[in-house]
Amino acid sequence: MAKITKVSPLAPKGGFPKLPQIDGVRFSAAAAGIKYAGRTDVMLAQIDAGSAIAGAFTRSSTRSAPVLDCQSKLGSVEDDSKGFAFLVNSGNSNAFTGGVGVAAVEAITNATAKTLNLPASHIYTASTGVIGEPLPYEKITHALDGLHGALKADGIEDAARAIMTTDTFAKGASATCEIGGVEVAVAGIAKGSGMIAPDMATMLVYIFTDAKISQLGLQEMVSRLNENTFNSITVDSDTSTSDSLLVAATGTSGANVEYNETFERTLGVVMKDLAHQVVRDGEGATKFVEIRVGGATDNVDARKVAMSIANSPLVKTAIAGEDPNWGRVVMAVGKSGANADRDRLSIWFGDVLVAEDGWVSPTYVEADAAAHMKNQDLRIRVDLGLGAGHSTVWTCDLTHGYIEINADYRS
Amino acid sequence: MAKITKVSPLAPKGGFPKLPQIDGVRFSAAAAGIKYAGRTDVMLAQIDAGSAIAGAFTRSSTRSAPVLDCQSKLGSVEDDSKGFAFLVNSGNSNAFTGGVGVAAVEAITNATAKTLNLPASHIYTASTGVIGEPLPYEKITHALDGLHGALKADGIEDAARAIMTTDTFAKGASATCEIGGVEVAVAGIAKGSGMIAPDMATMLVYIFTDAKISQLGLQEMVSRLNENTFNSITVDSDTSTSDSLLVAATGTSGANVEYNETFERTLGVVMKDLAHQVVRDGEGATKFVEIRVGGATDNVDARKVAMSIANSPLVKTAIAGEDPNWGRVVMAVGKSGANADRDRLSIWFGDVLVAEDGWVSPTYVEADAAAHMKNQDLRIRVDLGLGAGHSTVWTCDLTHGYIEINADYRS
């Protein structure tokens, strides 16, 4: 396995951010010894009664037992006089583990429910790490009393660190807004894009807010925002069997945010920030790239084109080489399956118009585009010249670092 | 630009094969000086009257001017008392060159038609090399008299060499069969998968046979065979704007192969051989991988799964690392969008059953699979356990060599 010793060059400066405490949520972390030595590997978040929980999960048809369990629970809660808990371990993904995997999820949720005096249907678990190996769930259940006793309001950074696999930095983000004169806070943590053999770069995201909202209202907001945040990032086009996002709204601020656009924007800021951090920790990444597509027949086509560019190995290696290779962008548009007319296509690198009307722009000077490519954060913009459909996605470059992390080892 | 100095380790042993001469076809090559120094860069193939021409082309929506021109001509020929010609240059792809690109194709086809005394509608051209730069077509038209004078029956290897870009070896293949006591021969050449900035790994294929068949009959055969040969290979999931396949049947053997399955199999052998050679010259490739998917709901789903595995950067890097990482295969099945049931999935590396019934196989010993991964030619087999759909595709691994060729330069 490749040893990851350096923090990604794209990591936010200044380390883990100071996150606001969300009233009604407490965190703890423990070293259960699932796989890693000398570090925490289980986090517990307990969420008070009266909260709403929403989420989004991988669409993989081979998704893991914990994902299936969470999906079956979400939105079906009947007893809101009880609280909730998130229990997450790193070191083992409990994916592709057949019947024993299902039994492990049951054992963990039942034990957590008992420890916290909650219904098992209020316990959401996730696991990330090696796949195909039985999860040593007793190590987790043995740690529960300690986790319970250690719960504290300012434990969110410890939680963020406990769920890392080979992430090169812990990921946190927050935002606040005022609703009817009351300040509402949103704070979230994520892990993702590090890789450990034979793990699959699982992305896990947990977001908390003291806003007051119904489960259905929160779920609609999360599903909508998810499309333009976590579902709009790609490191290498591969999809984990375990990707999970959970959002808990405790209501403790008293501010009602049902259908509230200001709150939705605020939640969106945190989701986008965490999504970008996952890309910034992309394996081997040295460039963060925003790809904006406009002028498509519709938004679905725009997204096809944006993802085709973002996932193209030839585009991603050109970016790694700081090469303003617009020919590869034309190629990626062409293979996307979206409506496109070669002779109406315009392409910008940063603010530099590179190609228009089916050929290199008469104003194009390669040195200008080459200068943009030297930046750490890049923008590629494509206008298809056909309609009003648009889409923005984020990705990173494809470098020797990616090959080192994923090929230069034997499991 | 990365300098490519070594022949691919996957190249067929023994160099360019001895190909049978196809009666009714003559070849020549010339050094027109389009881009490269000290090598040939234009090939001409003249095909006698009474022949049938079929083909297949890239589905890219940004396809090049020569591709659009070929597509408009194929199957619409009314005068079979005339022959045909293929005129192909390397060094410049005439792609994304707007109106001047269209004019260049016209100039070349008109000049070739005049030189050979053929209708312009019987001239098929192709171009491969840098994109976005005007094709210096006068260099090609000036070379036409020389090309015409040099035509010879045994010139196919020269033709194969003239269309190479950064291919590391020239690609040829042949097969014969007996139809009604008459020997029928098929001989073909291809280029592809080498890369030159900012080229796009264009694949060009020209196949010749002395079989007798109608244009429609040949086209149906070629379209059918293409799905399981050239459309079943992938190096990096990127699609050229110029991919072109043309097949010419001269009829000079006198053997009628209309609806003839023996001939179709023989043509398929040559097409598959050339397709495999393109993968074997894949950028940075050190492993040739056959991926067989069975037990799918239908063939479309089987193909989705096979291509998802073949294009997964995580699967391809694992292969490069000789790592029997079946977890990544499960992941690729899951993200494919095809019907799949995690608990019915079986996976083999070579003949080693790795996973079954949703978990690692009880008979699995990792050393066995690891031994298979050390081979240069690998087989991965997946059974979805759902139906009778099946598909086979071929790919190569993803290595530092790919990054070197595509990222380690500035255009």
C-alpha cells in the first residue's frame, strides 16, 4: 500500500476550522482497534429528541449493508419523542460481506440503541475501510459505554478525525444565517477521497443544524442541494458502495426554516464547501477544477457534458501537465452523448476564450491560457450554443500520485 | 511531449505479419512533410471497379470533417463501373477546423479523383494527428502523382506505417477461408492508441478482401462485427473525433459470400485481431485484459457492466499493481447502472473463483489470484446470476506510462 505522508496541496489553509456548536448534538470518538493502531476509529453523535433527520446515499446496486439499513429507516420514524444517533467506524466498510454483514449492522444498532436508550430504528450507522472482510463488530459494541460517557458538545473535530481513512486532512465546514431575528447555525464534517487498499474512497458526510424543520421539508431540501453539491463532484468516476450523507436538524434555535430559502442557501454553502474539500483531497490531486457548461439543450445534457469533461482521463492529464489542451475538451463534449454542434461550441480556460464557432478563436493567444493553467484552482467553461441548459461540476487532475496510491502496492 | 522510444511490451512477437495480397487492391505511401520529418505520412489505396465498400465511424457529436464526408458517401454509390480510393494522412487530424477543414477535404478528394480518374464520391479520406490546426492539404495534393505512380500490390505494410502517429508498432492481421472450394483472403491494417499532443488516439482501420458481396450485405456484416470487436475495446474511455473503419471487398476471388457465416467469422477474426492490437498498443499498457460478463438481464446490461469494469480507473490501477482487488470489481458492477444483485454476484480472476453469493468465496486463496495477475494477458469474469445476457470487452491497465504520455509535456 502506498504510504500517504503529505497533506494534499489543495487542503484549506489553517487546519480544521472552528465550527459552531449545535445545541442538541453531542459527539465522542474512541479507538476501538478495528484496523488502525494509535488512532480513533469510531465516532458517536447523539441528537436530541424532536430532531429531523434527512439523507442521501450511493446509488450503487452493490451498496453496503449499513447503507441499506439507513435507507430503510430514513423518513419512517414515528416516535419523535426520542432522539437519534449516528455511529460510524473507519477501518472496515462492512461491504460485500453477505449475511454476516447484515448481522453486524443489527448487532451494532441494537447495542447502540440499548446503550443510549433509543429505538434501534433511530440509530444510523456507516462503515468505511477495507471491503469483503467481516466487520469485528464486538470491538465497536465494547466501545459503546466509553463513547456514551465521553459525549460532549464540542466534540465534532474528534468525530471528523475518527472517520478518516487515508484522507490527508480532516474536513469541516460551517455557515450561519438569521431567520426571523434568530441566528441559525449549520456545521458539518466529511471524509472522502483518500484510499486504502482495497477501500473505495467512500464519502461520508454528517451535517448538523439547530434550525427547526419537518423531516419531509429537510429531506426535500437535502435531495435538491445534493444534486448540485455532492452529486456534482468526481475524482475518478468511480462510485463507492458506501457513500452516505446525513443531516440532522435539532430545532433548538426555535427558528422555523420550513420552505425557507435563506436557510436552504446556508445549508447549501456547507454542503458545497464539504464537497469541494473532498475533491481537494482527491487522490494525487494538484489542481482543483470547476467545469461550467452552459447553452445546452437542457440541464440533463449540460450535466452529461460537464461530467464527460470532468471524468475524461485525457482532459485530467492535460490539466496535470498545465496544458491548455482544448482539443481534449472538444473530444469530451463529442463523446458525452449530449446534443452538441461542433460549429457552435465555445470554450474558455479561465477568462480566456480559446475556441468558438468550431475552431480556435481568432483572439486566442496560447500564452494567456497557459498562464491560467498554472493556477492551483482552474476554471473550464463550455458554451454549447444551443439552449439554456447549464451545469457546474468540480473535479481534480489525474497525476502520478493517483497511480502511486492505487497501483503501487499489493494488497 | 513525452518521447515514445520503446515498443509496447504487449506488441505481437515477430514484427509486422506477412499479409496475403488482395487481388484488386494496390497501395502506396509517401513522405509529404505534413508534420513529421524523415518518415512517410500519406497512404493511398486504390480499389478496382466492382468492389463494395462498407464502414463504421465514431459516434462523437464533434466528429471531424473527413468522417462526415465518408459517412455521406458510404452506401450511396450508383456507379459500380468505377473503383474507389482511400487516402489517409497522419500528422494533422483536420478536426475542429471549421469551414477550412471542410474545404481541405474537398480539395483532397477532388484532386485524388482527378489523379485516379474516379468520381469524387468514390474517394474516402481520413486524417489523424494534431487537431485545431488547418491541414496543409497542398502537401497532400502535391504528393498525389507520386502516390499514383508508386501503387503496388504488395504495398500494404508501407501503408500501415504511413498512418502511424505515436503507435509503437505497425498493426496488420489476416485470415483466409474456403468458400465453395475457393480460397478467400482478408487482410487489414490499423493505427491507434498512440498519442501525440494534442491528438486524440484516433483509431483508423482498413480491411481488404477478395470476396464477392453486395455493399448492403458487407455493411450489415461490418456493423454486426464492429459491435463485438472495435466497439468492445477501450483504453481510457475517451473517444476520438476521427475513428474510422473501412472494408473493401473486391470480388476478385469470385467467391460469393453474401450471408455467408464462414466468411463473416473470417472477417471477424481479422477485425478482432486488429482491435486487440490497438489495445496492446494502449498508452502505457503493460497488461492486456479480457473482461467477460455473463448472467446479466440482457446483453445491453452485460455490456454496461463490462465497460464499467474496463473503464474504472481503480480496477485498471489495481491490474497495473498486479493486485487481485475484487472489491473494485464489485464497485464497478455497482456503479454501472445495470441490474445487479450484490448477493448473486460471482467473480473470477483467470480460473480462480474469487467471490460468490455476495462474499469472498470459501475456496478462495489469494495467492492463486495473485499468481494469475502476474500474467501479461489477464482474464476477469463476472457472473451476475440474473439472466442470459453476456458481453466481452478488452482493455489494458492504467500506469505511470499513461500519465507520462498525456501529462508530462506542454503543448
